[in-house]
Amino acid sequence: MDQLILIGEKQLAKQFLITERQVRTLFKNFKYAPGEYIYGKCVKEYIKQIKSKDGDHNLEDQKLKKAKRETQEFNLKILKDEYYPDHVVRGALSDMLIKFKSQLLSTSRKITIEIEQNEDPDIKKIVEKHVLKTLEELEKYDPPSNKGDK
């Protein structure tokens, strides 16, 4: 049979290096009589409190480490030319669209010239040929690199 060990509020405060007020707050459920507490249950509760505080601290450390690792991985991907800064993407898109627009504008002139040169033109094939050629040139577009070598 378990032996019931009682401890006073002052002794409990000294043992756990906390104030008597903290003893009353932490161990109010284990009070046996005014100023006396059940020692075994108080020890278990105190250990449980310490573990939960350390657990929260460890969880925060893990979150911080994860965020640092993700940041390092992202920076590495930027260096490996897998990600582009916003201004580079905007510049590349603008450049690509300007080149594509000029290709499309010149395509209409090429189509007109080819139709005029043929006696019996197949307009559908001529238009298709020039549009596909323009789209192939768009497909060959090479965006600038993060490394600055282009």
C-alpha cells in the first residue's frame, strides 16, 4: 500500500526553488490540508510542468531550424539557377513578348508577300506555315540566367 507523504508549503518551495505562491498555484489540486501537500503527486506534477515547457522550447527550436534550412535550400536553388528574382522574370517576359510581337507583325507581311507571289495560293497552308514558324521561334526563346553570364 502506498505511503502518503505530506510536505509543507515552505519546504516544497525550497525544494523546487520556486515561491510559495507558485507552490499554491501549481499544486492546488494536490493540497491535503492548509499548507500541506501530497509530496509524490507534487513531484510528478512538477516534472510534467518542466517537460511541457522544454517540449514547447524544443518545438520552437525545431521550427526555427526548419525555417533556416528551408531558407538555405531556397538560396541554394537561386544560386543553382532554379529560381529567378521578380525583376528578372518581369524583364524576361517583357523581352519575350516584345520579340514575339515583332515576329507576329512581320509574319503578316511575309504572308501577304507569299500570297501575292503565288498564282493559286493555298492561304490556309501559307498562314499555318508562317504562324508555326513564329511559334517555333518563341519556343526557342532562351531566358536570361541568374548567374549573369547571359
